[in-house]
Amino acid sequence: MSDHTRFEELVLPHLNAAYNLARWLTRDVNDAEDVVQDACVRALKYVGSLNGSGARAWFLTIVRHAFYDSCKRNRPAEIARIADIPIGTVMSRLSPTRGLLQRSPLLHAAN
């Protein structure tokens, strides 16, 4: 069985669940579509390693990882674009804020 056939049989039936998860994670229709598209490309690439059972969980895990990767790629550039400031400024302002959060008694109380 070819990888394309395996993808169609094992992964595509879970496309709606993948989109719903991506929509919930991203809170945005367009971002969700991008995440699912990236996840489909990854799933097609690795579908040969998938055994028949657990395809849904396997694919939804790929969707989650695609979302995390999109956050890593887009967060600081997105903040810089919205605030209309250079990325270096965003990063330098985030650093002391992270330190304050780490020392916050409220953060430690939540754990």
C-alpha cells in the first residue's frame, strides 16, 4: 500500500477532528487552516511509520506539535508587527517581564 493510500485511509477520516482541535488551539480560522495544512504535510511524510490502530491520536498529536511550532515561529514577529517595533525591542522587553513572573508569589501559589 502506498503512503498516499495509507494517508487517505488512516489520516483523512480524522481531518474534521484535526481542524476542530486547531481551531480551538489557535482561536482563528485562518491560523487553524495553516496548522492543519502543516500537520497534513507532516503526517503524509511519516505515515509509513503509523500502524493501523491509533491513527486519530497520532494525527492529533501532529496537529498539536504543528501548533506549538507555529507559535514559536510567529509570536515575537507577530508582537513586533502589531506594536510596530523591532523584534529586538520585543525580546528585550520580554526578558525582565519573564523574570518578574518567575519570582511572582501568585505563580508559585498556583503550582
